[in-house]
Amino acid sequence: MRSFQRRLGDFKSRGVQVAAIGVDPTEISRGHAKKMGYTFPLLSDSDAAVIRRYDVLHRAAGPKGNDIARPAEFYIDASGTVRWVNLTDNIAVRARPEQALAAIDVSAGSNSSQ
Amino acid sequence: MKWKWNWPLWVGFIVAVGGLLSYEYFVRFPITRDFPWANLLLFAIGAVLLLIGLFRAFGRPHLYRGKAFGSIFAVIALLLFGFFSYEIFYVLRQVPLSAQAPRIGEKAPPFSLPDQDGKQVALADLLSPNGAVLIFYRGHW
């Protein structure tokens, strides 16, 4: 998420918003956003309902054996259609902003050619 | 007779411990997180130094100390390396399949969730003008 914050300008210039979703309560997210300098929304899905709906739940993987989200990244276009998905098979390996930006550019290119 | 300091045992042990403890630091950068080569390099340097130290201790015991404590250092370093490898090459790869996750071309399920300021944000709010990148993350603790 640090790297996405660093490249936030490149998302903004493409008219694309960035948002993170996790189970952390609002207060924790607020503190963390402040500490890390995150200026995009950190959405609090405390009962993991949305995480479940996206099937990105990692059961009992939290610090107290609670259910959390597994790392996953999506690009959803203006019509609400998924255009890019990144489901890592290694918790340490996350999508880089460059991958998302490339997917956005490919999606924009295919839209304008239609 | 004068003993010589068997420094490779001490330095090797410290470097090996550093290989484990520095994970907290190296994990912040994608280049050292995607594959933990920096930590593995530290473990390798530690192993070489420990071996040099052990060769000295056992080969020239009249000159160098460390047969006992050097062996203990080596065993501890090996255990730390085993723990690190287990975490990196097994635990971190236990990720659910997410077979039912929305696929390319499908509609993303709508939602509305509070942001860090308590303001409700709906997927629809995020989509204009050119869509949104959603990052699901494990959380902070």
C-alpha cells in the first residue's frame, strides 16, 4: 500500500480512485493512515461481509485467530465491471502499482477502440 | 599460551540472528519482500563465518576457543534458519484459493463501508470518473 500511495498521482491523473479494504476498525485505520501518510480511503469491513462477498477471506489468519482478508487487488472500471484481478499465492508478494496502472491503460485502450 | 579471538564464530552468529531479525525491515520494500534474498544472504554469510570459526576451533584448538560455544551458536543459527525457511516457504504460501472471487468481465459486488474518518463510502462513489483499484489487505497489528 506504501507503493500505491507513492504512485497515487498516476492513478489520479487517469481518473482512477484507490481504496483499501480490511477488517481493521475505523479507529485503527485512522491511526494507521495518519502514521503511514495514506490519503486514500481505508475502508473498515469489520465483520468481513464484503471480504466474504469477494471470496478473499482468509479464515483464522488474524493475530487472534480471527478472519481477515487475504491480499488481493482488483481494477473495476466506471461501469462496475472487473478489468483486472491479482490473487497472489504468497502473502509477501503483492501487486505493484505499475501492474494496476498497466491494466488501467489496457482497459482504457480497449474502450476507446470500441 | 596466548589464545586468539575466534571472531568468525561471534560475527557469524550475530549476522545469522540479524538475518532473521532484519525481516521486519526488509519486508517494507517490495524488492526485498517478494523474495527475501537479503535475509538469505545474511544467513549464508553467517553460515560461512560460523564454519570458518568451527574449523579453527576444532582444527587448531590450541590457538582458538569455541568448540563448545561455537557448536551451540551453529545449532541456534541453524534452528533460526529452519524457522525462517518454514515461515517464508510454507506459512506465507498458505493463501486461500479464492475460486469464487469476481473475475475479469464480471460485475463487482456493490458495498458501502466506513472509511478512516467514519464516512460511508460506496463502491459507486469510487467508480467515477474512470473506475477504482480495490486493495484487500490483511490489516495492521
